[in-house]
Amino acid sequence: MDLKLPGGMILLNEPVNQTALKIEKILEINGAKGRRKYIRLVCKDLENVKGYITVGDKMFFIKINDISSVGFACTYDSAFEPLLIKNSVFREVTLELGNDVRTVSMSLPSVVYDKKNINGQNIAVMLFTKEVPSENRAGIRNFIFSVLEKQTEDFMKSSMKDMTDYSEKVDYPEDDFSDIDDLEEL
């Protein structure tokens, strides 16, 4: 995770929801959202996220690249290629989302939005159909937030602590920046 935004100082001794609101406002100010409406979790390095699509009596394994509450992107084997047709609906799409405590398996009917071959990898973007219950979407959202929260905590624990004593007053020489005319043009 490499995130660099001007955010000032955020105290983390406040309740999580207050801290999250502050961070959200900082992100809004910096235009970090862009055009996205949903938070996506990159799953390439997560071993506890798996997917299967059943067609007739065959089950195809898919590697989940990323997921949101509206769909996912996956990498699939070339044997599955002839069956993946744009706008086709798959009723038996099963995703397994796990964490340290438990794994949840849910059936999520999905439609093929797009597919591409990028650097020799078959990648499909699947959108969940309206048949997917709101409880499943909420479960996906909760999973995403729990993983992101854990990744953030791990990052903060592994980061070097700022040991600067900000209570000390720093004296600058008076001739530094005493006059705006002393500054060189860039």
C-alpha cells in the first residue's frame, strides 16, 4: 500500500468512525475518489479469496483479481474461454471470502461485462445480477472493509514511528525569508 496525500496530522486515538470521516474528507478534498462509486479490494495476493463457476456438470476455478459489492474481475483458464461470452449470465457463481476467523461461501449470479487477454492472461469482468440479495452485497462490503482495516493496521504497526518532539520551539535566523523579494524566482 503506497498512499501519499497531503492530509496534515490525524489523531488515531479517536473512535474509528470519527477518524474514518476525517480521512474521507481529506480524500474528497484531494479528489482521490475519481469516478469510482464502489470500493474495490485487490485480491491478487489474498489466498483466502476463491471463486468457482459451475456450467452443467463442470466446475471452473477462477482467480479473483479484485472485488466490489457490484462485481469482480477474475483470471480464468483457457478451457473456460468458449463459454465466457459477453453479456452471458452464469447462475452458479460461487465466491469464498475468508479471513482469520471464518470463510463465507455465497452464490452470486453474474453476467459477463467484458473479457480481455492481457499479457497472456484471460481476464473477465463480471457484474452481479439484481438477483443477488442485499445481505450478500453487505457481506462482500464488510469483508472488503475488514481486509482494508487489517492491511491499514498492519501498515501502521510496521511503519517507523515519528519520534520528533513537536513541543520544542524551532528558532530560524531572522534573515531567512525576511523579505519576499529575497526569494529567487523558480
